Amino acid sequence: MSIWLVFLLGGILTFGMRFIFIYLLGRIEIPETLRRALRFVPPAVLTAIVVPELLVRSGQIDLSPSNFRLLAGMAAVLVAWKTKNTLLTILGGMLVLVLLELIF
């Protein structure tokens, strides 16, 4: 099977799955309870991705001051809280991480 056929079929399948939901959501009324619950999906997914990256080193939870990712994450939370700006949050966290890596 050609790699281009795999790409094409993957694209069609991805588009089809997303289109079905968009098409159906325009035709059916979502209950308010489900609508409220769906608001929590993005923060839950983001937390599930970010927290293990901040806390786990070498397969174990590391809460020590030598965990530079955790310190940079805490700095990013502080920047986010103060500025409410996504770009500044990312830049602040990355800057703290790079500085910690260079200094220590």
C-alpha cells in the first residue's frame, strides 16, 4: 500500500469523524448538564499531559528543589496568575527552565 494512500485515508477518516460531530451538534440539542460538563474536558486533558512532565523524573515522583521542570512550572503558574497571558506564561516558564539548566 502506498504511503500516499495511507495519508489520504487517514485524512478522510479524521475529517469524517470530526464532521459527523459538527454536523450532529448543529441538529440536536445538547442537555445543559452535558454542556456544563464538557467545559471541564480541556483543563482535565491539559492537566493529564502537563502534571506528569513536571512531577515525574526517572520513573519516580520528584518534589525536590533539583527538579527544574517543577520549579519552572511553578514560575509559569505565577506568570499566568499575574498576567493572564498564554504567551507570557509559556515564555516565562521556558526562561526559568533554561536559566536553571544553565546556572546549575
